[in-house]
Amino acid sequence: MKISTSRLALVGLTVFFAGAAAHAQSPAITITGAGDPVNVTQAGTYGYSFTATSDLYVTALGVLDDFGDGLDEAHQVGLFDGIGTLKTVTVPAGTSAALVGGYASGSTTRGGFRYVSISPVLLTAGTKYSVGAFYGASDTEALLTTEDSVVFTSNSLVTFGQALFNDAGSLSYPFQFDPTASSTNGYFGPNMQVTAVPEPGVVAFGFLAAGSVLGLIARKRKG
């Protein structure tokens, strides 16, 4: 059976866009259940470590809005590797940052994470990273810790590590393991949106198909 060039091009475009949809951004950590969040008593950067299971892009950084009614304070959020800071953002107070998710707390659904989009940051498979958010000692915005019976799932693109902390007076690389937060529960204030890096073959085939379609359109116009 002979397959026309136009049909092949359309198939290529379908595969390309289906692959792009499959790689849509999604949270690195999804909270599925927890008790009441707690307010910090010591200023510092609270977060957790993780390892990229495959090459991925971080497309947004965010922070927990425990009631989902707007952040009481702006929070700085940072993405770090073993060398230094890869990216920082300030998630503004209020409701202007996009709210994503929500989690069960008893019989009610609470909060979610408010995100600020960033230029994609490439993380490489097998490399360890960390994410952290700065909280002041007088901040009224709470975060989730091991004390809150946190139930969570990790995105398939990352493997969760452990709770990390840094008591510096501004956003800093969270390198200290906190024994009060077990290795299976982190400080869930910060979060991030991630997406897979498309396979090179899929991208190449998509561009080839798109070029074929454009070429056919151009020839038809000339005819």
C-alpha cells in the first residue's frame, strides 16, 4: 500500500504533538494528604534534595499556599546543585501567582502551590539537586513537615531525597540534613514544575513532518 507524503507528514505531526503533550509540565512533588501545616520558629531556607531520574527541564518554581487564599508574604525560592544556585525567583504575596494542586486535610481540601514561571533550566539524569524556600521567623505562611503526617508522591522524573535546611538569614543552598524531619519527609514549602526533555528522534521527525507539510502547501499554492 502506497502512503502519500502528505499522510506521512500528518502522522509525523501527530506523533510530535502527542509527544509534546505527554511531556507537559507537572509538579515534582504532589501532596495527597497531610495534617495542619506549621509555622517555622527559626528563619532559614527549608526544602529537600532530589535526583533527576532522566534529563528534564524545570519550568517553574513555587511555594505552598496552605489555605489557597493567597500568600501572606512573598517568598524567595531557589534551585541548587552541588556547586551553587541555578535559579531563584520571588513568589509574590497575594494571589497573582498561579495556584496548582491541593491536598486532603481531614475532610477538607486545602491549599496548593503558587508558581512563577522561569526560563527552563536543564537538569541531567543521575545528578543530585535541591530546592528551597526562605521563611522568616515571623512569617505567618506555614509549610508542611514530617510532623504533619505528609503523604506525597514524586514525579517519575525525580527521586525524592531528604529534608534539608540552612539557617542563614537569606535564601541559601539548603545543605544541612535535619534529623527532626525523617528521610522520607521533607520540608514541603517549595516545589517546582518539571517536564521531560523530548527524545531527539521525536523532535527530528516532527520537524521533518512539519517541513513536508509546508512544502506540500507551497507546491499546491504554486499549482
